[in-house]
Amino acid sequence: MSEFNMLDMGEASLGKVEIAPEVIEVIAGIAASEVEGVVAMRGNFASGVVEKLGIKNHGKGVKVELSEDGIVLDIYVTVAFGEAIPTVAGNVQDNVRQALFTMTGLETTEVNIHVVGISFDKQGNEPELA
């Protein structure tokens, strides 16, 4: 089992604010999937089964690492065929950084994009090349 770490936001006038890494995963996952050219986020078998049941897992395809240096995100995406991968990756980095800063006030140290597949179908229904 992994250790459940909370990100300490400091003391507010009414008490302490902490953000769970899972919250950061969800914010980053939604922000990444909003970028044009991103067809899907990589998940695992369990998240695929859960999505077949109609439950969205917005944190899939995102790995959060909290270190002394800051927040490091690894984001795994499938890109649509014909899109410029460097442009899509840069847009994902910008959108994720902005969304995290806007919603939490946190700065990211790194936002690493891993392109794990190319999809020939805009809906993401066709098999992908990896």
C-alpha cells in the first residue's frame, strides 16, 4: 500500500488546509484531457473496467510525486494522428500548470508528458498504435 501524503497548504485564519495527491491527479487529468489533440489518458486494466461501468476516473494517466523540491507530475496521453506532438505536449503542460495554480495556488516543478499512443479515431474507439 502506498503512503497517503497530504500537501500542507499552511495555516489559514480558521485552520489548516491540506490537499490530497489524488485531488492533484484529478485536476491534472481533467486539464490534460481538455487539450485539443489529446484523445485519451492512459489507464490500467482496473480503471478500464470501471469506465465500462460508466464511472469516469479523472485521475487516470497522471502520476503525482511530492518531493522537497516541489510537485512533479507525469502525464501519459494518447494523441490524435495528424497532430503536432510537441505542440500538444506543450499545451498540456501549460493547461495543467495553469489549472493547478488557479485551483490550488500550487506551483509545479515539472510536468512531464509521455505520449504512449497515437489514435487514428478522434473518439478514441479504435485500437491505438503504441
